[in-house]
Amino acid sequence: MPKLTLQELESHLWESANILRGKIDSSDYKHYIFGLLFFKRLCDVWEEEYTDRMQTYGDEDMARDAEEHRFHIPEGHFWSDVRKHAVNIGEHLNSAFHAIEDANLRLKDIFQDVDFNNKHRFPDATLELLLQHYDKIRLRKCDVEADILGNAYEYLIAQFADDAGKKGGEFYTPKMVVRLIVECLKPEEEMSVYDPTCGSGGMLLESFHHLERMGMNPKSLNLYGQEMNLNTWAICKMNLFLHDIDDAFVERGDTLRDPKHKVSEESNALKTFDRVIANPPFSLKSWGYKDWKDGDKFGRDKYGCPPKSYGDLAFVQHMAASLNQNGKMGVVLPHGILFRGGAEGKIRQGFLQDDRIEAVIGIATNLFYGTGIPACILIINNNKPVDRKGKVLIINGTEDFVDGKNQNTLSDENIKKLSDAFEKYEDIERFCRVVDLSEIEENDFNLNIARYVQTTEPEPPVDVKAELQTLKELLVQRDDAEAVMMDNLRELGYDS
């Protein structure tokens, strides 16, 4: 059987969404489509492993032994078992999902919000159509490689984010923005990478792909994440698993109120990482102010408590507290954190005075789902190179984008231009400037990008003496023209 191409798989998966169109809300498609895709992949890979073991051992019991498989599927709960039923299909799907969760600790709760046992939403006729559609493709590793399947899955995530509009931004960051941050952070083999608001896992995966592109071993990365939303957490787990990454530590919970990655379960000391990367929700109102206002028990409020209505710098301080002594982080933030005063101004001042901010990269508007406000990328480095100490690189990349009808994007060229500028750390006229901390201090620690880097052409200098002479000449010409006009009017008899 020929291997499925990415285009064929993407088309097939999108068609499965069309089967559900009109029956459920488009923002809910992903839970069901992803759940079925994941179930089918698990069953097909298990059967592939079983066939391989039978050829190797020629023994039924050995071929079925749980030790011979990456995961366990209990008897009676395979895809083929569900397909034997023409009625109550949703009930049998749910039963299979729960059995697989119970048999595999790593997959615990991964299907929790995928409920097909509602005949008003999913009558047997609809589920039969959906399962018939999935029957057309086989998802063994010999049919579709993990990268192809994972990329198709990422394609669907992006499509559903687009379909879901504003809600899409809660679980998906556009891939090219993620790539820009990773290109600046440059994770390496054996490093730990942590995303405290990991959504569907795009930033962790892009770190993985970066090592692939560099010819390094991506499997050597230690990936960590936390996600509050149950549905999104499940999508992240599936996303990583479908890329053959089943050793990532992705926890569920509220990162600011209840961080899960700690030195130990009983400790209030946070685990630290080589790279921390995130796109937290912009200007979150209910972020946990009550838990921080009298002092954060995890010690993340080194530079102060952010204001009640803006949680941006709470996430930044959490990320900074999660960095090891040589760690580096990149975070997407609204422009307001660069210049707002009050508590945020004091926090910004603290980071600058401790010389931890390496760069601020302004990016184009309308790159993100659900918001058109200007955003920036803040790069913090706990071990800045000697030649970068006492300085901050300000990049004004607001004019570097590909114009889109509904949403702007970044091209490969845009990413290269921005990441190269960060790498070189030099002045480029009307694009970026290396600014001394002393100058920033003179500006009351304001990091507003336009204050340091203007993208417009400078106005040519004005020669006042020459302009005054020109004005005098124009006035004489005006007087001469007026005299001629009055002579003509008199000849025509209009002069009283």
C-alpha cells in the first residue's frame, strides 16, 4: 500500500469535518475529529506491531503481550470491534475510549471530553458515515509516518483555529510566530524546554522540529508544559503523541495559581529549565491577583505584583523564575507591557536593572487569532554574552509581514530577517538598534519601540533662508498676476 501524502491526509481529515458540519458547532469539531483520528492511529499501530511480532515469534501470546507494544488496547475495544456495531455506536466508542485510558497511564483523561453517546448530536447514521470515512485510510506507521500524521494534525489545528475565530487564539499560536521565537532561542540537544501555557503544543513541537532541521537529535529534548483548559490539554497530548513524542511532561492546571512543575510535590520551589517559551493570554483580567498581592508563595514576584487587571507580567515573572542560571526565554506580549507605568513599570525596571532583557522584537499587527492589537516578543537571558551586557536590542519589525485578507502572516524571509537581526545584534537603520541601558534609564525605563527605532524616512533638513527667499518670489509673482487680472477686468467694464 503506497504511503499517504500530507496533502491526501489533510484533505481526508478536512472532509471528516464536513460530515459534521451543521450538526455541531464548528468550534467543537476538533474534539471529535481529533479523538477519532487518535483512536484509529492507536489501533492501526497496535495491529502493525502485532503483525510484526507474529512474524518474529510466531506465537499469539507473545505477539499480544503488553511489553511488546508502545501502548495497550484492551480486548474488545479496537476500532474493528466498534465497527461491528450498527446501533448505539457512540456508546461503543465511549467505552473503547475509557478502556484505553484505564489501560494506559500516559493516556489518562485524554478522551475525557470526547462524548459520542448523544444521539441528538450524533445519531448512528452520522457516526456510521464518519467511521466509514475513516475506514478508507489505514494509519499504520508503514502507511503514514509520524511527521506526516503530526503535520496533518497541526494543519487541522490551524484550520479549526481559523474557523473558531477569537476562540482559536486560546489554543493555537500561528506557526510562523512560534518559529521566529524558536529561531531566536535556538534550543540544543539534551536541553529542557518548558511552555507554561502550552495550548495545543505548537511551541514544544517547533523546538523539536528546530533540532530536526539542524540535523540534531530531537528525541534528546526534554519537553515540559502546562495547560489549564482540559480540551486543549488533551489536544496537546494527542498532538505530541502523533509526532511519536510520548515522553513529554504536560500537566493540567492553572500555571499562575497552581504551577505543576516543581522540584518536588511538597516543595514551593519551581523546577528550572534551559529554555522557556510561551504565548500567554493577552492582558488576562482574572489571573490570580489575590494569590499574589500579599506575596507569591512560589517566590515569583521578585520585581513586584502586577496590577489586578493585567496578568501579562505575572506570566513573565513565572517564566523568569522557571529559568536556570544559563536559561533563556521568549514570550509573546501586548505592546502595553513596554510602556505602562505603575506596578508594571516597576517590574520592567527591575528586569532592566538586573540586565536580563536581551531584546524586544516588535511584530506586525493582526498576526494572531482573535486580536489585532500590536504585539512584541520579549527575549530574556539569564546569561547574556559579555558584549551584550548593559544593552537591549530593539527591533521594529512591524512592517515585515505578508498582507492577508483576514489575517496577516510572516514569510520565511520575514522570519530570517528578524532572527538574523537578533543574531547579529547590530544597528540597522530604520529597523533595529542596540540601546544602552543608560539611555533607557533616561527614558524612565520605557521600552516603547517607536521611541528608539523609527521606520519612516527622516524628513530632509529645511533651509529656512532659501525657503524665505522662495516665498518672497512667489509673493511677487502673485502680485504681478493679480495686476494683470485687474487690468483685464477693467477692459471688460467690470471696474466701477
